[in-house]
Amino acid sequence: MKVYDCVPGLEFDESTDFDISPCWFQDATHSVPPWTPMFGWFWINFCRHGMQYGAESLSLPTVKGWDWRFKDGGGYLALLLVTDPNERKAREERFKIAIRPLIENFDGIWQGFVDEIVGRYEKLKSLNLDTASNIQLLANFEETIDTTRRMWEIHMYMMYGVYTAFVLFEQLTKQLLGIDDTSPQFHKLTSGFDNKSFQVDKGLFELAKLAQEMGLKDTFLKTSGEKVRDALKSAPKGQEFLKKFDDFMEKEAGIRMERMAEINVPTWLEDPTPAFNVIKMSLERGVSYSLDDERKKREVERIATEKEVLAKIAPEQRSWFQMILKLAQSSSRFSEEHNHYLDLYTHAMIRRSALGLGRRWVKAGAIDNAEDMFFLIPDEVRRAGINPGMFNMRSMVSRRKADWQGWSEKGNVPMIMKEGFTIEEAMKALVESLDPIALKVVVGTMPVARPELKADLYGVCGSPGVIEGKVKVVWTETELSKIEKGDILVAPTTSPSWTPVFSLLGGVIVDRGASLSHAAIVGREFGIPVVMNVFEGTKVLKDGMTVRLDANMGTVFILNK
Amino acid sequence: MEVKEIYWLDELSKEYNDLVGKKCANLGELIRQGLRVPYGFALSVKAYEHFMEATGLKEKVSQIVEEAVATGLDVEQDMGKMIETSAQIRGAIEECPMPPDLAADIGRYYSGLQEKVAIDQVACAVRSSGAVSMPGQMETYLNVAGEKAIIEHVKKVWGSAFTTRAIAFRIQQNMPISWAPIGVAVIMMIEARCAGVILTLLPNIGDTDRAIVEGNFGLGESVVSGDITPDSFVVHKHDMIIESKSVAAKTKMVVYDTCGTRICDVSEELKDQPCINDDEILEIVRVAKDVETYFGVPQDMEWVVDKRFSFPESIFWVQARGAKFAKKEAHKDEEYVIDLMLQLFRK
């Protein structure tokens, strides 16, 4: 049988797609390593839909969102630019009306969306996958698809809106105060807020404290993460602790996954080893350290900085500057919190629903492992959804799996360019889009190599500071356990479930990122230097190296080559 | 509320509006808010009633009016008759001696006033103070000094309720023509070294952390009318720091004349000097802040510095009201922010 495209209609096609754009950028933040076919299908279809929905709802004057293509597990994007000046003008007029609700009532709008989307999750979760009929399982999967579509609409409407505000804020602080994002003051202004992601981290920290109080510290310290559950079962008070732990996983932290933009890794609810490791880490470090105090400290600093900064703003400019400051703070808070309510949660729902079907299909003989579902796309899920016993999906799965393994080994290129087109031209087009998401998250600011500094790597500042420390290159969450106090984390990118480890780190170097990506926001919250967009950090740097990180300059020096 | 014929201003409040008229009741309110207002006393409508009844003028005025009406008193048809009637009534009132007990009472209050300000034969302004403003009843007599003169001018104010305009107004409004009780304010004249206004916010931008004091030499009219460029001082209300001073070249000022005010030149050596010193500025802000706190809204107030008294007793207040300012349009900031956002897409 013919193997379908992974993302029918949106597979990269050299013969036609260069007409849309001579250059397609890889989404390195999310699609490295390459996506499984099912996840790629979801992302390409609905992230693409969400961006166009967001850009259109807000009527962004210069860009209509992005076009996306799937190529060998990689997501490639091109900006849909508005080139006609008259059309730009008309869009500007609509933008004035469309952006207003977000300026006037950011918190209310965001809370409304959170309620809406969490309501959908609750409904999806209310189906018992083990007792449901095949028809119900398929319906659950269809609803998951629709929830994903809606999640991306919310995601990109919010993101375009708040990031526009953030870019404006960056520009104004530069103009009015002479501080840019290398200044500690700048970051102090946008950190020190409570958010859902932080609450989950705090919950884990509270569990560590509880473990200590219950006399379970040794059990944790002497046992490796994956065996903690068994060890606790036989320890006094261990059962009581586990009950609290499981309850917390069920209600709060269970949707966390090692990789935010994938579905092929277990959630913490399925495999809580990473959560046990976080608790273990807290116990090793000593629970006298308090996340809450850290947050409080940031808050106090923020309030003091706000006061300092406002004193420097002319009185007649203060009132609107404060409005923009508040929006920028909302942007930063949204950036950190949306991962929990939107991406992570939805992806956990996709995984849950797909595995529910997968287990049934294994029983019916359509596939060998429930996880094989991730190599199928919704059309194929529908094919065998109601009567999995009638279809053998193994050949489809195995061919796709072979492809996927090939993609992973080969890796994807950072840009697909039309012949004769240069990187410089490509970057210029990107900058001309003025697309706030492109600038703030996916692409970021391009580092400028400054040979006179003789650095080994050049990046841009995500969080200011200068530090020296031992390199620990981390590709996956499971490797986080090797982090020791003061280490420099080197990674392709970081994800929300990595947050707890930041309290141990001396600094962070990521291959890709921008001032509103996870590493930068959390780095600022924890007050540690972060250098981003070094591109080749994970290639150049090796465990055991000692580096000096000057985030203010965006430079990394290897001290023991 | 005690009903009397004469009150000290500090006995009054808004409740006395119908009795002593708006002007005097307002001054009483200002005193209640802790403001020093020019010293004086108020004759209530009871004094008017006493006067009209004890002298038989009540009947006499009714008679004059009845006769006039009988022979066709008409606003449009016969202006001559209106003028004649008015002159007849006003003449009767002004010629009629003040009843001795009332005259003694007024005399007592005037002596009291002289003692209070420690100025013999203190000059006063004698003005009408109606419960509602009524056109034609705005007689003001300035520089009235001495008990006798005060009494004469009180009668003149009562008579001013029978100007042709006032009578015509009452005819048109179907109000009683011959009975027009009105309050009278007798208030010491200020010898203004300088005067001006304070706004307890910066009106253009609605900055409520700051107050602006504006002033000129002489009376406050020149500042209130906006005819000259006054000195202007911006004060931070919480830190009580004078943040900016702009001293204007003040070529003209307004002073009292025998009947009213006139504009005159400011002397060469004085015109570039600030009209008010730092202590006075800060005292003005301090008092205005209290009033703002009392009312809960920014205030627009008129002050005057009397050269005969020493600081801070020299600062008098003549007006206080809620400040009218370019009330921040509800969406002004939003619109500006949206504009700035649009700029981002225009690079």
C-alpha cells in the first residue's frame, strides 16, 4: 500500500514552495530532534493555523502569520508578508481596534482562555480509556484534534499580542532609559511574578520538604529515581507520602514531559521518575533553600526597580509607559505560564488519547506497541479506528519508523534556500517581517561574531551576568541528574520541565533561543547568566570543559582547551 | 442652626445658604476646611425683614408696586415706568434710617471686625449675597470704611434688589415683586501684595503628584483672567519640593480703584522678581493639599497675600472648587500605546 505523506498538503515541495518564499527556516527550538509523524502532523497543521488565525484576528500590519512545511521530521517556516502598502494601511486601521481588548484587559482575556481550554481538557480526561468503546475512543481522538486546533488559536492570538507589547517595551527602555536586555535592570522589571509553572515547581519543592519531615530523606538519597517508588512503598510513612505525591501528579504536574514539543516521551503521570529526581535534588541541596523566598526576593527587586525607572521617566510619559511596562510584564508571565496550560497540556492530551487507541489496537492486533500510534497520522487512525481488528497497520508503522530513524540520524538543515539565495538575504526578509514571534522566540537576535574578543562562541544575552563553571552538555531530561551545583548547562534548548534544575546552575548556554524563550525567562527568574543563539554550543562544548560565560557580551570562552 | 440677623463668617456653612446667601455660606465652608478667608460678617435675610418691617418700608414698597402695576407696569411696554418705580423704591430704602437696634448691632460687628484685624476704620467690601444668583443683584461697594458708611451701604445693597433689571427679572419669573430679601456680606478689603491660583494637579497631563502655583502682583484677576503671563511654580506634593520656578516679566497688575478695579503697570525693578517667596508657595501648597484631601478631588483655589499681615497670617483664600482639568480621556493612554505599537510595524 502507498505510504501517505506525513502531513498531506504541507510536505515541503521544492518545485512549488520556493514561489512562496525563497528561504524556509527550520524551527530549531521545537523540531530538533525530528518530530514523529503524528506529532509533526499536529504541529504543522495547527501551529500554522494558529499563527494565521492570530495574525489575522489582530490584523498585524506586516505579516499574515507563517506558512509551515514538514520535511523529514523538521518544521520549516516562511513568513507570509504583506507587501502591498495599501493593504498594510488597511490592516493598521483594523489593528487599532483589534489590539485594544488585550491592552485593556489582558488578565481577563487570558483567564477566560485558560478556563475554556482547561474545560476541554477536563472533558477529554473524563473518558475512561480502558472501558470506553472503540467509537468513544475515536471520538475522543477527534475531540483532541479539535482541542489542539483551538489551543493554537488561543496560543498565537495571545502570543502575537503580548510579544508586540514586549518588543515595544524593549525599544522604549532603550530610548527612554538607555537600558537594553543586557542590563540587569531590564530583567528585574519583568521578573518576580507568580505563575502556574512556578506553582508546580513550588509544589515539588513542598513535597521535598514533606519527605524530609517524614524522615524519607535517606530513602530518596540512597535510591535511584526509577526505584524510589518501590523503596517508598516499604518505608514507614512512605505510603502516606506516595499518596500525596500521586495526588499532586494527577492534579498538577502529571502533564509535564521531558520534551515540550513531542508526544513520544512519557508524561510525569506515566513515569514520575523525573519528578522523583527533582525532589531528590532538592533534598541533596537542602530544603532550607526556598523557592518562595527567591520569588519574593525577585518581587521586591522588581518593585524597587520599577520605582527607580519611573523616576527617570518624564511625568507626562509615565502613565502610558506604565501601561506598556505592565503589558511587558504580562508578556513575560504569559511566556512562562502558557507552556503549562497550552503546549504541554495539549500534547499530554494527544498522547493520552493516542495511547488509549494504541492499547486497544495492540489487543486487536493492528499494531505491536501502543507507541506505534505516533507513526500514524489521523487519516490512518480513522481508517482502523472503529474496527482495529480488521486492519493491519504494521507495514505502515514500520516504514514510517524507519524513515523517522533516518531523519534523526541525518538531522535537518537550518534553512532550505532557493539556489543563489544567500543567508544575508534570508535574514533581511525575516527582519523586514517585523514579526514579533519570529524576533522574540523562534529566530531571536543573530549573534555578531567579534573576533577582537577572541571568544570561542558568540551568542546573545538572555539573562545578564558573568560566571565561570564546568560544562554539562544535556540533550535530554534524563541527563539532568548529572548537574552539580555551579555547573554551566549547555543544551540545544530548554523546556519547562527543566526549570527546577536552574536553581543549581551557574549559567546556561543554549544553541537557539531569544529573550522570551524558556531559558531566558527562567534564567532571569533565577538570576543566572544565559547566553543564547550560539548555534554550535552542543557541538563545540564538552563535559569537563571549564568555560567563562559573559552573558552581557554574549561570549563564551573555553578556559581549558 | 441658630437663626440670627448677623453672623460672623466662621459661624456659617452650606446649611445657611438660604439665610445668608451663597457667597457668605461658601466663605463659611472654606473656614471649616481650615482656610483663612478675609475677615467679615454676614447680614441674613432676617436683617432685611427686620429693616423692612420696622421702618414700614414693607407696606410702602408694596404700595408703590401696586400702584405701578395698576397703571400698567410692563417690562416691554413701558421702560420709563420701570425706571421710575425702581428709583422710587431704592430712594425710599436708602433714605430711610436704619432701625436703631439693627444699626447698633451692625456697629457692634464692625467694631468686632476692627479688633479682629487690629486696624482702625478697616475698609470693607459690601456686597449682596443671594441664595440664588439673580441678575441685577450684584451690587458691590468697595473701600467702605467707618460704621456709618457701612450701614449706608448695607441699605444700598438692599435697595439693589429693586434695580430695573431685578424687578423685570422677577416680573418675568412670576416672583413677588415687592418682597426681595437678600443677604449682605461685609468683608475686609485685602491689600494684596500678590495673588493667584493653585491647582493641586498638573492639568494638561493629569499628574496628581504635583501642584502648580501661579501668581502675579496685585489682585488675582490678572491671573484668573489669563491676560498676563504669571509666575509659575511646580511643587511635588509629597516631597514638598519646588521642582520648577518660572518667573515671568510681569508688566501689568490689577489693583482696587474707588469703585472696582483697574489695571496698572508693575514697577521696573519689581516686574522680574518672583511675586511670592518659597515659604509662601509651600504654605499655599500645604493648605491646598488639606482641602484636596478633605474633598477627595483635585482643587482649583484662589489665594491672595495681604501686605499688612505677617506670614503665614498674610495668606488668605477667596475661592476653592474642584479643579477642571483636561480630564484624562478614558482611552488616551491606550490610543497612544496602540500608536506606538503601530510604529513597530512601520520601520
